[in-house]
Amino acid sequence: MPADWQPTCSLELLRLRAQTLAKVREFFAQRAVLEVETPLLSHSIGTDPNLAFFSTDYISAPVTQTMYLQTSPEFAMKRLLASGSGSIFQISKAFRNSESGRFHNPEFTLLEWYRVDFDLNQLMTDITDLISYLFGAKLDLHAMQRISYQQIFYQHTGLDALVFSAQAYNEFALQIGLPEALSLCGHDHALWLDLLFSHCVQARMEHLSCYLVYGYPACQSSLARLNPADARITERVELFINGVECGNGYHELCDPQEQDRRFCNELTVREQKQLPVPTKDQHLLAALVSGLPDCSGMAIGIDRLLMLLSNSKSINDVLAFPVCRA
Amino acid sequence: MAVYSTSEFKAGLKVMLDNDPCAIIENEFVKPGKGQAFNRVKIRNLKTGRVIERTFKSGESLEGADVVDVDMQYLYNDGEFRHFMVADTFEQYQADAKIVGDTAKWLKDQDMCIVTLWNDAPLAVTPANFVELTIVETDPGVRGDTSGGGGKPATLDTGAVVRVPLFVQTGEMIKVDTRTGEYISRVKE
């Protein structure tokens, strides 16, 4: 009989999870944000080349269709927003294939919410309020700092995140003991930013620090709209606590043509990398054509928050059954 | 030899990196929510013993290294090479000073040790955790002192120098922990 039938987390962690979820629901109930549920299993899936998905066969005789476990509930929630739902939130499982490590489990719990008529600044205030509400006195966080990507990147690397120079970036990489950086990243600006931000900037964020990093470079815009005043940056924000990436938000892209263009770009990259190429989510595009209200949305990994709330070293310490025991 | 992908990099796995055999110590998956996944790997070069960190894109792979640890008996030193034998098969291997390194000071004829083989050639020699060696030289201790506080240096028959209690004398056999180089006890013959 296998010896690993028991949960990897303690019973206290089960209780902490239940309390945290209850507080999240309280927080949004107080703000009249509606809790919703959308499918985990869907006919469409996000096209981000950096997110690997799970697919499965839906047998509906006489045909068999490919369906996907959602990497996030974003598209379905935007369809609700376009239908007039008003502000909504969801606590759901999300699935990302191949992601396993100290901070990753291929199945994880995501809190995602959308606030109608909120811009990025209002969203950041919302995030600050939620984190304070959840952490209270448990974690003595310094005042949350809002800082632009360009500024925090410069602080820790001396480099300009918006102006790419393979030579300058590589000189810095050599200084910090990353001689492999050039062969890893070549002349791919976005890849260099991923490498230096995760290996250097996050690593240098102080203990008990909490940053809202906004104004991501346009090459890392994903589903955010571009800044109307400066097209080099995008209306995207990320939350970092103790240097751990906890969540990602946007002032959402509402333009169906721009969305369609980004889908096509991502699908092209997928083809080049010989990754599976799903079809564009026509439901989302139709919803955008019908009209997505001006809104901002945020997704936060609940498991990572639980790790921070309980000072856990590994995501396995906060999950009942991580993938190795699932 | 097999090829291993970043997701298979577990502590202890032996792989080839920059043409040298290496052992994985630690493997951290680093993935920005919206970006490229990396594996930050801590790795020991088995030739030099140096530990380095190296980042890979997730999904990259390394060739496995044919590295095995074999229990062997140390036979003798011919001046240039030290000779070892696998007890079961009588198969013999020789290793020069560069490979034996610091381990030499713990090797006594006939003792068992671990020889790490890479492509069937010795790469490193690890002594047993505990060895019993004879003191060939140490200052006479102070009469009546049995506590051994502070101690004194003693040279052993292999050339190693360890600190021993004051009451231990030349000609006695002692047990030493090779991992720390510390005296453990006297050995009754």
C-alpha cells in the first residue's frame, strides 16, 4: 500500500485556507462584487505561448471534440462583463501544464476579479485593501509601494527596461554571474526582461516588502491595453510580496481588433515554436465586438498567499494533495 | 547515454555540462506568470568539486554522465599512482595524485574506500567515514591529564595530522572521522 496517501499540508493549513477564502468572499461582498462560476473545461483556451495547457476529449457521440482545462477564467469572465454582469469575482482552479516546483503546481487556486469603471490606479488601491484585509497583523508588511517597472528595474540593475541593448544587458548579466544569459536570450528583449527580473530584481526585493509594479514594457503587455500617453508601456500591474510574484492585473484591453491581432501574433509564435495551436476564442472576440465595459481585472494565486501567510517554503506545504499525490 | 530534461533534474542526477561530469544539487523552477519558464540549477563539477549555478530554459536537456560510485579496497602507492581493487571481481584501477587529492592522507593499505568512476576511469576517491590509524609522532602528554582539554597535534601513519587529547601517545591506534578530520577515540588492539 502506498505510504503517500496523506496530505502534504498540515490540518492548520486546511483551516487557514478555509478562513482565507471566507475573508476573500467577505471582502468582495462588502464591495458588492458578485461571485460567479465559469467553466473549467472549455472549447477554447488562451493562446499565450508561455502557458502550456491540458487538453482532453469530449465524447459527444458521434463526434469527439477537443476541450481545454482553463489556464485562467479570464475569457469567460469577460463574456459575463460584456453581458452586463457588473463587477465580478471568482475563486476557481486553474491548470497550467508542466509547471511544477517550489512555487508551482500544475493545478492551483486562482482568485480573479474585475471592477467595472476602474482604471489601473483604482485597481491598485483595491489590491492594497484586499492584501491588508487578508494579512492584517499576521505579516508586518511595510507600506505597500507602487513603483514603475522601469524604476524598479533600474534600481536593481542600472539598466533601462524600455531601451534594449544586448550589450549592456549582457555586461550586467556577466557581473551578476549569469554568463549563460546571452546564449539563453540572444536578442529577445522580452526574454531578457523575464530572465533579469526573475533572477535579479525579484531576488533583491527585501524581506517583508510588498510591491505593486506597474507600467510593464509593451513587449510584455499580454492582455493589457497600452498606456495612452506612452506606447512603450502597458497598463499592467503585478503584485510581489517578499519577492514572490503573487498576481497580475490589467486595465483590460477592450478593442476587438487589437485583441484579434494579439491572438494572431501569439498563434504565430506558437507555430514557430512548434507548440499546439488552438483556435482563437471567437466567443471572446464576439463579446469584445458587442462591447466590454471599461474595466480593470486582477488574478492572485491563493496558494502563494497561503505560503506567505504561513511562512511555508514550498507550495506542497499549503496543498492537501499536490500533483505527486493527486 | 540517456538525455535528461530540466524537469528530470533531481538532486544526485549525474549529467555532462561543459564537457565535465557534474552532479545536480538543487533545481528551482522559476516562471514568471506571463513569461518564459527557467530552471535555476545548482550543480557540482565532479572533476573540480566546484559548485556553480546555471540557468536553463525549461525543457532544455543535458546528456547523462556515466558516473558510478564503487566500493574498492586501497592496495598500494607505487609513487606515481595509487592502486585500488574491486573486492568481488579483483578488477584493479589506478589514480594519480590529482584525482586522489586530499583523500590520500586517510588511505591505509587494505582499507575500503569509494572510488567514483566516470566512463570506467577514476574521477574521485572518498575515504570511509571512519578510519583507524596509528600515531607515529606526538608530544608526550602531561602525567595525570585524562581530560584532553585543548589537546595536541599528532601525526598519523598516513601523514595526516589531527588534534588528539593529551593522554594519547605515540604508537597508539585511534579512530578518526574523515569528514571533519576529528579524533573520535582510541582503538584497543
